[in-house]
Amino acid sequence: MQEKPKVVVSRTRRPETAVKDFNFTEADIRPGSGFVASYRASAWSAFKRLPLPDTTLEAWRRTDIHALPVDKFKFAPEGAHKDLPPVREDLLRPLVADQHGGQIVLVPGGAKIELDEKLAAKGIIFTDLRTAEEKYPDLLAKMMGKTVNVEEGKFSALAGAFAQNGIVLYVPKGVTVEEPLHSVLWGPGPDFAHVSHILVLVDEGASVTYVHEAASPDLKGANSMHAGIVEIQVMQDASLRFVELQSWGRHVWNFSHERVRVERGGSLDWIFGAIGSRLTKNFSELDLAGEGATGRMSGFYFTDGDQHLDHDTQQNHLAPHTTSDLLFKGALKGRSRSVWQGMIYVAPGAQKTDGYQANRNLVLSDQARADSIPGLEILADDVRCTHGATVGKLEQEPLFYLKSRGIPQAEAEKLVVEGFFDPIFQRIPFEGVRERFQQYIADKMS
């Protein structure tokens, strides 16, 4: 048989494009002193050195940010909020009855702080980051950089170096706060980089409920960004319920690094809700660091259009007799995509660990996509760890039942989706917050 001639195909190499990076400089770092200045210097050094993540990194393999216009973003000047849309009234409503224990509103270039005098008299500190830098520098040295390392990535370094403001919450030993504390991060305006740093320390035997919401109006044809760090410490025998909700506009690129450390006998109830942003990449870690520590993580998300939400969760059992329970539920419409990557890690010697994680997804259109990747890494031999993940469409049986009772198709679908999310909503301790997110879901369904 005659050998076929070899064909050589020549291709010109695609010209390499310049590596994009932010235009932020050292002059953009807010001045500080002592520990805070040292912390920001370390973050600035990491920010200069670390590249933007790309899809070659395992944690970012399913989230591509090459279209992020990094060179367009700028920081809001002092008082910028005066010329921007005001905070939505529904975000400011009291969580219980007609009052809050305290409320902080962060806006571009400004903040408004309220705290009940009775709580302040007990030694509770609930203020914005700028005020804390002036009044409580020793406290910040115990909180800043203690759970999230600025070396973890480009965006953690960015948030550490350039945080324009944030929240500082300290509950002294043995103090129980009955009234919930509430903060709102409001981010209007095109081309702004909103950068926040949230710090919480619940001291030994203390207890508190804290709700934080991040939101903005929709701006068509624009781009904005949020980068944030959340650092929380729950000390021995302390208890924290932390509710975290985001309804960013569809033009916002949202990046956050969050970690809670729970010490011996402490407990955490951590609730997420996400219905906004153009793209979100969220790293949320739970460190059960002391014997008998417990943590529950509950999440819900609803995407539509071209939205992309990526939640990367980690449950780290670092001590014996620790318990974690994670349940994330999501619904998807349009051409949207969700990614959930979860890992339960059990350290050597962390015997009698009980870890559970589950992710359930409801795909409501043919072009939507949900990726669900649970994982276990167990280095102890006396544990009980399980995980599960599902991706499915609306079940026809309940739809048929509802329609047979005269309920129209659209209303029947909405009821089934509400029922799907109900186990998560029941974990939100405030009726007003539940109602608001139920309304968001109704809007997306319509």
C-alpha cells in the first residue's frame, strides 16, 4: 500500500495579549497606624505579587472572569453617596417589631451608625471599620487577619489592602444580645469598586444574631465590582447566628473570602441568600477548631438571565467531637449557571466527627446549568461523614395535582419552587427578610 504523503499544517501563533490588572496604586490605600498599617502593607505586597485567577486554577475552573474590566474600576470619593441613588427603603426596615438592636448603613464614601444605648452600656461594640480604627485599634489587632489570610488570592489581598469601610462587631464575655444587629452595604454607581471588610468576635459564653445585606440598583450596560473579606471568631461556649444576603445589581462582579472559626463548645448558624450580581465567586469556610464545636451552613440561590454564581464551601473539622451540617439549594432559569463546590475535611485526630453536606438544584429551563461537586477528605478513622448532590427539573406530579385543582401553570410552578426553598427559608429567623426574598423569587418566576 502506498504511503500517504504527510501534510504539514502551519499555524501562526496568536499574539499574546498583555496581562490585565487593576489600576489601583499604593496611594489608594487609606492611611492607618500601628497594626492596621502593617496589615494593609502586607496585603498591598500580596496584591502586587498575586495574578488574577484564571480557569487553569482548580478552584476557578468553572468561573471565567476574563471579561472583568479591571482597568475601568475606581474607588468612590468621600461623600459620593450624596449624588447617587439612596438606599432602598425595604432594606432599612426593622428586623423585629419596630426597632433594631443596632443598624449600620455603608454607602460609597459614608456611613450611618445606630446602636441601642443599653447594648453599648454592656460593652458591645457595633460600628464601622473607619471608626474602629480610630477608637479601638487594640481590638482590631485581635480580629483583623485572624481567619482570612490576604495571601489566599488576588481578591482577598485587594480587600485587605483597599477596604474603604466595613463592620466591626464585638460581644463581650457572657453577654447575650436579644435584639438582632443589622448592617447594609449599599453599592450604587457605575465603574465603582466597592471594597469591604467585616470583622466579628463573639467572646466566651456570649450570644448574638447578626444580619448583613449587600445590595445595589441594576445598571444596564455598566460594570461595578465588590470585593470583600468576612472574618468571624466564635469563642468558647459562644453562639452566633449570622444571616448573609446579597441582591447585587446584574452589573456587579462579586468576590468574597469568608471564614468562621468556632472554638470549644461554640456554635454557629450561618445562612446565605444570593439572588443578585452578574457573577459571584464566594469562598466560605467553617473551621471547627475546638472540641465539641458545631456549625450549620444553609444557603439558597436563584439565578436567571446570564447570571453566574459560584459558591465554594469548606467544612474543616480540626478537633474531636465536632459537628457540621450544610444544605445549599438553588433554582436556575434562562441561560444562567450555578457552581457549588463543597469539601468536608477531617484532620488527623479529629475523631467522633459528624459531617454532612448536600446540594439540591432545580433547573427550570433547558439552557440553564448547575454544577455540583461534593467532596470528602478524611484523615481520621472514627467519623461519620456523608454528602449528596442532585440536579433535576420540576416534578410533574405536584404540578399536575395543583393544575387539577384549577391553579394555572405559572402559579403552580411558583408554588412548587417556593416549596423547594421552604426548608431554607424556615432557617431565616426574621419574617421580614423571608418575605423580601420570597418576593425576589416571585419576581424571577414571573
